[in-house]
Amino acid sequence: MASGVQVADEVCRIFYDMKVRKCSTPEEIKKRKKAVIFCLSADKKCIIVEEGKEILVGDVGVTITDPFKHFVGMLPEKDCRYALYDASFETKESRKEELMFFLWAPELAPLKSKMIYASSKDAIKKKFQGN
């Protein structure tokens, strides 16, 4: 089901910046995004970056001890969101890094919000695959 919701250019730019790891100075690495949360605009017609809802790599270990726990704490209890999280973890073989896409739809979110976010998920995923 297509919702007709558009994806803001800034959302695509952030995805590309998080996906592509460039050789950077230590200062540039600190400014890289570890996590970003996206929401629908007030008119529900565009997926945008939610203001103030990001974690920078430079914050990890300084102001944020557990980035994933902090990330989950940034998600609203009563509304839906999309998010990107740059996960780092170790397996038996090696250290891995994966960029993860989330659709957050908590039980307490309104049904209409869940439906709009679920039906708009393909639009944002297609934009991400194109980059």
C-alpha cells in the first residue's frame, strides 16, 4: 500500500553519509552520526529528520556510555518513528559494523500513525537502496 509520503533530501543525505565511510580526520569522525531518528512532517506528507534526535560518534564514551540504550530512550512511547543506527559488534570471527534501519511502532501509538508509518516504509527504503 503506497501512502504518497515523500522523503526529504536531507534524510537521503544523512543515510549516504552514514553508509559511506570516508577516510577522515579524528575531528570529522567525531561529527559522524551514530544514530538518527526520522519522523513525519506536521502535515504528514514528508519524512524529515527529527530535530535534536541524533547521536554523534564523538558523544559515545564522553556524554553517552551506552549508545544503543540512549538511542532507544530517544524513541517516543506513544508515536511511531523511523531510525538509522550504526551498530558495531563482535562475532567470533571479527568486528562488524552494520547500518540498521528501524520502524518504531510502539503499542501505545495511535492506529492511524502506525498505518501511515507502515505504508510509508517502502518509500524510505527505496530511497535508501538508491543511494
